[in-house]
Amino acid sequence: MILIVMGVSGSGKTTLAQMLVKLTGWQFAEGDDYHSEANRQKMHSGIPLTDEDRAPWLATLHELISKWHLRGEDGILTCSALKQTYRETLTADLPIEAYRFILTEAPKEVISQRMHARHHFMPAELLDSQIATLELPANALRVSALEPPEVAGRKVLETLGIATSTTTN
């Protein structure tokens, strides 16, 4: 199974994904780590990415999760996956039962506060463009980023029928 934790920047994707990794022991890939330097510079400068900017990045992430699937490996990927076409690119040629999208959500004010408090190449000034770009997925599991990560992670796994491999302290 491949879990793709999605949502706008600052919505808690990485926090939830890291908890899911802790609970399952599955491998993890942070989608932001696969952005080109040009994309990082563009975002850092406050310029939203275009579909053309995102295309090579999404293709790389698709290749990564396709390899996991072909090897029969479970994994967790974070990726904004803001548009339906992006989600289709990520999961092209994968059987529907091989993956699940998990949408992290929080009020805009909370996300903005988080973005202002962290050091990241995505400035808080781009939050509005992220929200405007987001096309809510029809079949994603929706998770409140206001819940404690362990509670949210356990709910995700319980909903999906995935056993935990470890306990947290």
C-alpha cells in the first residue's frame, strides 16, 4: 500500500506522514525533497509554480512510487497533489487498490501561523495561491491537522485497516 499525504503547504503533511512511518515502519519520501533547485528558488522568491514547473517533479514522484509498487513495498509519500491532474500523474498505471490519498486540512489562519513559524522554501505569501489551486479530491481520506499527530495517524490506519507495527511513547 502506498499512502500519499496531500494538502497545501503548512497543512501538516510531513507531521502526519512521519507519525504514520513511526506507526507502520514503512519507508518514507518527502515530496519537497524532489523539487528542482529552480522550483525551490521560484517558490522562495514568492512566485507560484505553474503546471509546467510541476510536471517533471510529479513525474519523478510517480517513478518513485511506481518502483515501490513494482517491488511490493509499502510506502508513505508527502506531496501537495493540489489538482486532480497532478494526482492522476502521480498514480498513472497503478491499480486503484495500491494507493490511497490522505488530505490534511486546517483553517487558513492556523496554516498561515505555521508557515510563518518555520524555515522552508515555501513562504507564507504563497498560501493563497495554494488554496486557490487546491481541487478537493473526491475519494481522499480527510484528516484534521488540528488533532494530535498520533491520534490522527492511528485514525488513518484504523480507517484503512492497516495494523501498526510499533507503539509510541
